Amino acid sequence: RGAGLKTALRIRRIDCYLNQNPFRMAFVSLHTERRSASGVLLRLETDTGTVGWGESTPRVYVSGETCEGVIALIEQRFADKVFAARLESLAHLEVLLDDLEARTRVPEPVAATSALGAMDLALWDLWGQVQATPVHRFFVSEPLPLPPLSLSVPILPPEQLRRFHPLAVGMGVSRFKLVLSADLKENLARLSMLRDLVGQGAVITIDANGKLTPDEVADMLPELRPYGITALEQPAEKSDLSGLLAARNAIDLPITLDESVCTLQEAQRAIELGLCDAINLKISKCGGLHATRKLHQTIQQSGIACQLGSHVGESPVLAAAGQTAARILPELRFMEIGSTLLAPCPALQSTPPGGPTEHHGLGLTFSTSAVEAQFGPPVLTLHA
């Protein structure tokens, strides 16, 4: 899993940038209408000038976090531990990640998986840069092939949906997840158009986003089923365990959980209660690569399927981390992509899906000046 270092790696600077990149078009769901990204880019720099990048896309309705909260956690609970660390081996890095996770519980527990995810990614990217090795090589000798690519389809007017489709096909997308609205007629019109656009061979799933009740979803299904939907995501609110169980028992479709599973404890609860057939892992909501890998192992051992999701508005940092995760996590049903359709970051270069996999670290090749040209100066800078 990589050689140790002769001289310990020491981190001497931390920068946080706000990602509020405007979208080409609004992404509308029952949670919110997003017209711009909402995330935090994290930059770590060593005493020798090597840089690693991480990213958080916090969502209050998913992990309970905000951008302001993520930045505060990095400053108040993570920074001193990171500055004190002397990283000489991969084992030291993984101990540091476990220590940072423990910091989220002391002096009192706080919602922190997305903040932890940003630090995790930046540390892995940094370690890969120092070792001149792509991150996936620390986990597998040969990278796995990418799973099929999927795209979330927001609540769009028909004319925008028509423009959306060829862009998705050009990216190699073969699966589509239709975000439901509360209006059956609107859902039918969008689903009918989507099926016509993608053809009978494409996979279509639907996502209630935890904003419709199981009864509301069940009432819609008889009219939605003829369009060949294959799974239903989050058919009840995140913490409504009885509603999720009722949906699993009453609805004759495979059930996927998203918002309900951010942590290992939540995954274990879903498994024990029999709440789902699959779980949607997202690197940001799950705490980064280290925690997502642990989650995947637990879920896979239970016989429940995994898919790799993404948050709307992710920058190339999380997109590259998603490719790394897809190269090391076996038997993923599919991988969600598509933020570049909504919020392109032309100044930030990254490896495209299915592209080269041997760049060092997470495969990011942009400079700090490019990030500042895209997002402006850091909103927080800390020095050791």
C-alpha cells in the first residue's frame, strides 16, 4: 500500500474557499431550487509546498451541515490535530482520519460527515502527490472498471428536458433518475418524455427525495409503472423509520436509501430493520473515502446493493474523488455524474469519466491560482 516516507509529512497551511458557482439552469427538487453550487473547497499545504485538495457539499436535509458549519469545524476541531500530525506512513494517515472522526464527538457530538469528507479527500490527495501515486493504488493493485453512469433529472420544463438529454448522452450516461414532484400529471409528462428520449433500453429510476409520504408515492405508482421504472429512492423522510419500513413492505419496487444513510451506524440500522434493497453512497455525506469504504464493506456483507451518488453542484474535486471511489469499490450498481452539465468549472481541469487513471493523488491538475480565479480568495486561512 505504498512505501513510508524518510521525512515526516507536516501540514503547515489550511485554506477554505466557498464554491457558489452559478448553474446553467436551476436544479429543482422538492427540497429546494438550486441556482448555484453550495460547497467548500479545502486546500492543505505541506512545509515543502505540496498541495492537496478536498471538497464538502453540505446539505442540512442530508447530514445536517452548512458551509459555515463545515468551515467552523475545520478551524475549531480539525486544524490543531492536522497541524500536529507527523505522517510517515499510510497507517499514520488512517489513524489521523480516525482521530479526526473522534473529534466530531468531543466535547459534544456534531453533524460533521461532510466536513470530515473534505479533510479526508485533501489528505488522500496530498499523500498521493507526495508518493507520486494515484490514490486508488493505495487500495487495489489494479483499478476496477467504472460502473454504468447515471444522471439525476431534476424537475425541469419539457423544453429544458429536451436540451438536457443530448448533453447526458454525450457523457456516456445510460441510466436516469427522475426526481419526482408532488404533481402526478407533471411527473407523467416528464417521465413519458424521458422514456421517449432515452428509449426502452435505458434504465429509469425515480426519487421521492424523502419529501413525499409512502402513501403519496404508492398512489402515483400505478400510472408511473408502465414507463418501466426499476427502483424507488427515499420514499419517506430521512428519520421516518416506520414510514420507510411501510414503504418497503407495501411498494413492489426495490427501495434505495439516500438521505437516511450518512454514517456507519445509520447503515447498520437500515440493515437490521430491513429498510431497503440498496443504499446510495455519496463521498461528501459519508465522510470521505476512508469512511465510505468502511460503509461499503458493511453494506456489501449484508447482501444489500450499493450505488455511488453525487451532490448537485460538486466541483471537479468531488468528481475526481468519485472516480477514485468507483475504481476501488466492487459491485457498484452505477455511478452518478453530471455536475459539469449544471455548473462547469472551466478553470479546473480534471480527468473525465472513463479517462486516464494514473495521475498522482486524486488526478487533479489545476493550480491554486486557477481555483482563486474561479471562486475568489479563501474565506479562511490557518497557519501552523
